[in-house]
Amino acid sequence: MTERRGMRDAELGDEARRRPTTDSHSATMSTRSRRTFLRGVAVTGATTLGVLSSASSPAAAFHENYDTVVDVVDAGADNTGGDSITPVLEELRADNTAFVFPEGRYSMDSQFRFTGFENIGFFGRDATIVPAPYHEFDGPRFRLFRLGVSYNPGQRLRFEGFDVDQTAAETGIRVIEATIAQDLQVRNITIDGEHDSGTWGPGMFAISDPNGQGVVERFRAPDGGRHADDTPNAGNLWRGPIGIEANTNVGHLEFRDCELGGFPDNGLYAVNEEGTVIIDGGRFANSNGANVRLGGQDSVIRDATVAVNRTRSYDNSQRGIRLENGDNLGISDVDISISSPQSTSHAISVMNTCSQSRVDGASLELRGDDVNHGIVVSPDAGFSHIVDCDIVHETAGGYPLWIRETDKQDRVLVELTDISGEAGVTGAGLRDGIRCGRDNCRFSHVNVDQLGRNGADRNGLVITGDDATVYRSDLHASQYPYVDQGNGNHLRNSTAESATSSLEGVRLYPDIEGPELRENHIGNGIDDLGATDVLAWRNTIS
């Protein structure tokens, strides 16, 4: 669910779309006011305003990229936090310009909008932006900066080096919304304070051209956001703010070392089927819905940390990562810890709309007194490869790895993966270390250790699908390590031992056909409840 429900912007006319635009007064931005400001300034190469004319100025390095470099304080902006700077920015608006904000506090009580530009930049130098409270904000209360729109994007944008002080009551707002065709660079934005006004979340970013690229680096909103029902915008926004939204991206967009606290309507939300999103590093914690939702083509999240250690009254699902709406989606070397579990707060969800995925090197730790699952592969998901993962599962019940039942034949391949921990059992069961309901799956070098919490009867690997192969795996459980409920499944060169001396290492359900057990070490033998065409060859029974 995007934050735009019921808040669509009015379309601009054709004439307005052909040139840089602003809000209602943008088309009337007079050349007179701009010329008045620049009157008397010599233009030789790059134009500089105020103190930035010195070659020793910290902004001098921007001259080669911009025709004009503006020190906004010298141009009239108040850096004491008194008067709003938006009117000054409106007067200064010009293409091919760098706006430099010296140290200070800058109040904003209305949106600054600029679209259709070729190249602009905003550079903070120990600068803090202070939004006005919700009821004192003039005009659209959704954003501070709107730079480019889908029908009239900017071409190149840099926006970096700002703190945003939202610690005062009801000052939460979207800091920047940027739709850029060619080159987007956003860096070092830190938002202090909980987003408590119920409007759109801190950032929205999109590359509008498939050949364009962008990077959002160190964009941080660690204090999260409040549910809309507990804000002055109650009734106008479903759930509340999203941390970072990138659902209209069609280009190559990277998020590096970003940080998001708990938001009521997802953390980082980037599920457009087009485009590529790379999430490199960062920390994402305690968001409702999911902390990261990732889609697109060849998108990946890597070297990041996801944590759920707090559940609020309205949090009904706090998933770690959701892969959806895409092809060849990946998770690589990600640490996920969930210590405040719910039955739908899976650590990793491979959704039905994910046609191919790879989970590589993930470390999952799930603890707590409610049911929770680790990796869940949905029924209509395509080929999934799970490799070199470590899952510690110590909740009240659930499946560390759940391959859900389906008629779909796309293989799930699980390799070099360890599953351990002492979990419980519920009245509905949920007692298996791995539960596999799909045909044609493969498990190679998988270690499962399910001893059970407080004497609970846990199983190791339970297969209800057909034609699975389990190879060189170690299966240990307090109840049955290996349970076969399908047809044509093979257990080869593996170990299956129950911690309960009276129980067999292998259980074959009645009426299944063609199970094969070859060269395994099986503790206490095979419990055959009526399978047919059983092939048992060179197994060691202890």
C-alpha cells in the first residue's frame, strides 16, 4: 500500500510540463525577481553569489558542475531558525545552480517544488532544517522538497548534508521526494525525532529513465514513525508513513548504509517490477508490514542488518525481508534477528510474485514466546536457491524453513544450510525444522537439529511433496528426524537420529510410493506405516 491513496496531485498543463516548474506560483515565477536578485553580478563562467565568489570557498569545488553557486544565507535566508526560508528559495530558484546552506537552523513552513530542471544541487554545511508543525504548515503538508515529478522529472540532482529536526510535536514530514531521469545523488541526511504528523514518510526516490542511475547513501530516520490514527492527520492516511518509498523506480537505484526505525506502513518499500534496486548495508528495524520489501529485476539486499525487537499495539506483521514483483531477486550476507515474534512476522518471505530468487549467506535468529517462521517460500514463487544460511529458531513453534504446498514444479534448492535451536509445538503442530510441500526439491549438505523446548516433540525434515532428494545431510530431532509423506522421495548418504531412544530415525507414511533410502546412518531403524515399493540399500542401523 503506497502513501498516495487519496492524495493524487493535479496534472499540470502542457505548457507547464515543458519547462522547470514549481507549485501554484511556479509558472508565475517572474524573470523580473530573478534579474533583480542577480542585478550587478558579473557573469563570467560560473556565477557566484555573496561570499562564494572566493576561490577558497568550500563551495568553489562545485563551480565546474553548476553555472551558479548560491550561499543562501548571503542571499537572505535566515539561519537562526526564525523566518521560513521557503520564500527565499522561491526567489533563488534557477536551473544549473548549487544552493549552499552554511551552518545554522533553517525553518520551513511550506513546500519547495522544482521540476523539469537540468542540474541542481543542495549542499548543507552543518545545516539543520526545522519543519513547522502540522497545523502551521502552509499548502500541501506532505513534503519539504519536491524535486521532479513523473511527468516532468529533473535530469540531475545532488542533495546532501542536512539534519532534519523533527523532535518538536507534530513536525514529521517527507523531507525529500525526488524523481530524476539521469543522475540522482542523495547523501548524509539524518532525521531526528519520531515522524508524528501522519503525513508521508521521510523519503521517496525514483529514477524515471531505464538508463538512469541513482544512489541514496546514509539516509537515516532511526526514530521511525507513529501510526496515522494517533496523529493530526488521522483518517487521511492508511496506517501511516513509509520510511523510504521507491515504488515508481524504473532505473538503477542504490541505497547504501541507510537506517530506518519502526514505521507503521513498511520500512524500505521498493517493489516496482521494473528497474533494479540495490540495498547495500544499513539497518532496518521494527517496521510494520515488512522492514524491507524488494522487487524489480536483479535487485538484491546485501550486508544489511534487520531487527525486530519491539511490537506496538497496531503491529500485526513485522516481516524481515519480502521478495516480490520481480525476477532474480537476491539476499546476500544479511543478518536478521527477531526477538518480538508474531506468527506472520517471517524473517524472509519469498512471495508468489517472485519468479526467481537466491538467499545466500543469511543469518537468522528467531526467539520469543510466540510462533514465528524463518524462511517461507510461497506456493506460486518460482525457482528458489537457499545456500550457506544459518537459522537459529527458538520460538513457541513454527518452521525455520517452510516450502509451502503447491502444484508448481519450480525447484527449491537448499544447500550448505544449518538449522538449530529449541522451539516449541502448538496445538496446530508447527513442529518441523523444515517442512517441504513442493515437488522436485533438493537438499544437499543440510544440518537440522531440532531438540524441542521443554521436552516438545519436534521433527527434523518433513516432506509432503514428491520426488525430493536429500543428500549428505545430518538430521536430528526430539521426535522424528526424517518424515516422508510423499512419493518417490530419496534419502541418500545422510544421518537421521532421534533424541528419543524409542523412536526411529525415519518414518514412512502409509500409502506413499517408491521411497528410497540409500547408504544412510539411521538411528533405531525405519518406522514403516505402510509405504509401498520401499528401496532400502546399504543403510547402517544403530
